[in-house]
Amino acid sequence: MRTAERDEGTVTAFAVILTSALLACIGLVVDGGLALTAKVRAVGLAQEAARSGAQDIDLTAYRANGRLALRQDAAIAGARAFLTRAGATGTATATLDSVTVTVDTEQPTTLLRLVGITTLRVSAHATARALTDAGAVP
């Protein structure tokens, strides 16, 4: 009579591989969703900080010649102050008519840390232009 070949442990190895792959997929979904949420928050903060900075208009120049221009140093300081109050980090730049803010953050992972990915970097930027009641600056 023939003896049956032994294949003990084959199902266990398959289950371990399948479970690992399933956890990695779930990690992508969960941590991807958290990263997307962090991105939306970063975009919102960048937009708000840019609008905050774009309010620093040089009123003396506007009253003297009707030309709308930002006080660049004050606009940058205003945008940075907003980010600081919001607990965010980023950079701000200003021209005579606009403020651009970039927000950088790191989102900690929950399940992807099982495969060695502990954080996901998220960055967003926004620009706000100084406007009058009549509309955009020419």
C-alpha cells in the first residue's frame, strides 16, 4: 500500500501569507483615508492662512494713489501667525498682490506601521490675492 504524502503546514503558510496581504490592503485603505483627511485639513489651513495674510494692505499707498498693494512683510507675518495659532507648520511668501502659503505635516500611520511605514508626509499650498469691493486687482 502507498503511504499518503504529508503536507502538514501547507495551509498554515498560505493563511499567514493571505492574512499579511489582507492586513496590508486594509492598512492602505485606513491609513490612506487618514492621509486624505490630513491633506484636506492642510489645504484648508493653507487657504485660511493665505487669506489672513492677504488682508495686510498698504492703506497709505491705497489712499494716496488708489493702488492696492500688500505690505509684504506684514502679510507673511500674518500668514505665519495664523499657522502658529492653528498648530501647523509651513512657509509663506508674498508679492505686492498675493500671499502663497505651503503647509507641511506628517500623518502617523496605524496599520502600515506593521510593514515599517510609520508616517505619511502631506503637503498643501494655496494663494490668496488682495481684492477690492470691485473685484480682482488689475
